[in-house]
Amino acid sequence: LAAIGRALQSAPYQLALQRHAGPHPLDGGVLVFDIPSITSGAAYPWLYTRYGVYASQVRISLRPVPNDPSSAEVTLNLDLRRGLKLNLVSSAAITAGIGGASGVATAVFATKALAMAAAVAALPVLGAMAVAMGLGVVGFGVAQRYGWKKTREELEGVLTAIENDVRSEELFGVPSGRMLPAPQAPANDLSWIGGGG
């Protein structure tokens, strides 16, 4: 439990504990963390989670591992409903825009041509419009699955960070989140590049 708090509330994840629901987390309770917004150009570990599937919180639950009282299984959960709705609406808007533009092009083409042959010639444009709209629907599915895959990879990175924190404490007696920063030369010391110090 301590490794979760250290790994997730420090860089790079910067999660903020929003609330704790139910009993103690080791007894089946759930920890609810807010996912921070992107604030700079630095590496942001929540890109697809926050802006691909639009999850604003991650819920973490623990389950003791049978026959090993010092271990727990960690489960991360996201609410994907908001993201699915937003992505579906934006995909529909893009598809409708393509369809509308194709419709306008067809109407312009048909009104300029007075002959019946020109109206028949508009049929391929209508077919292209239908294909474009179909591609929009297929594109939504492909983009959504890609976003879910990338989000899963981000969550696996979180689990790896927790595991690394536990291993670091086991090996070195110091959790990775508590390690001292690398020593740095004073701001006016240029001896490391061959300058005067």
C-alpha cells in the first residue's frame, strides 16, 4: 500500500488522492485518484488515459494474495463511458462533415448540369459520399481500439512503477520514491566542463 502511495503521488504520475471508498484498502476498499491535466511539454504518462479515453480518475483496489500475507494484487479501473461518448460524437461530427461536403458538391454538380446524363453522372459522387461515411464509422472503431491499447500500456507502466518501488525497498532498504537526488555542482561551478571554478 505504501508503494502505491509513493509511486503514484510522485513524479512522473502525480496522482492526487481524491477519496477512499469502503473499508480499508487492504480489506476491499477502493482508492480514487484524480489524474492531473497536462501542464508542460515534459513527458506526460497519462496522455491516452486522460485525452484519448477521457478518464479523469483511476480507481485502485487491492486483493491479498492467498498464502502470501506480504503481497497484494493491484487492480486499476477507469470509467470509459465519458470518453466513448465524446469520441463517438466527434467521429459522428467528422463523418457528417464529410458527408455534408460531399452532398453540397453533388448538389452543385447536379444543378449546374441540366442534362439527364449529368444527373446520372452524379451517382458516383453519391457513392463516394456513402463510402466516406462508412470509412468514418470504421475509422472510429480503429481509433477507439488504438486509444484503449495505448491506455492499457500506460496503466501497465503504472503497475511496473509500483512493482519497481517494492523491489527497490526489498533490495536497498529504500523505496525508489525516497531515493536521494543525484548530487549536483553549485550553480557557479563550471569546473566539470573545464572552466574555472
